[in-house]
Amino acid sequence: VEVPPKSPDGSEKSPQSKELLTSNTASTLCISSRSESVWTSASRSKWDIYHKPVIVVSVGAAVFLFGMVITSLSCIQIRNKNIYKMCGPAFLSLGLMLLVCGLVWIPIIRKKQKQRQKSQFLQSLKSFFFNR
């Protein structure tokens, strides 16, 4: 086990740890985090907020419809009937799963938006009363 070298003044903190303590880690963390910051007040358009669940719902609906077509092809007398019987339900279930996930995602985003608006309102009230 290596022991870190002691600084010349006798304190146990090394020069590297002093640098780490004096750096602005809070601002670095806020900049590098992927999640949205509470402090940003830039309003976003509806498309910016809902584009991911809309894409998931659209892809899910398309895959679900493709699964319906493939499943209906298995009812018609064609050569590869067994392949359609296997692939059709797989596409149906995958499309239904994506469709439901996207439809559940939308109310979750709405709830988060309402919570964010309430938190910004409460922070503005706090700053109004405590900064006097």
C-alpha cells in the first residue's frame, strides 16, 4: 500500500487534493450532466418536448400494422406460410409494445413539466421573500 507524500508544511493534504478542493466542481457537474437543469428558463417548443415519444408511437404503430399484414398473409395460401405464421405475431407484439411505451411516456412528460413549473414558481417565491 502506497502512502501519499506529505506536503512540506506538515499538513496531510497533498497539492493535488488542494487543487480539487478549490475547483468549481458544482458548475462542472451542472454543465456536464445530461439531464435538464432546473436553472435553465429557456422555453422549449412542444416538438422539442414530445418528439421522442411521438417517434416511438409512430414506429410502434407502423410495426404493428406491418405485423397485421404479415399475419393476414399467413391466411392466404402461399408458399412460405409457416414463416408468416412465425413472424407476424412477433411484429404484432413488438409494435404493440412500442406503441404502449410511447403512449405511457407522454403523460409522464406532462407530469414532469407540471412539476418543473411548480418548482420554478416556488423557487421564485423563495428568492423574492428571502432576498429582501
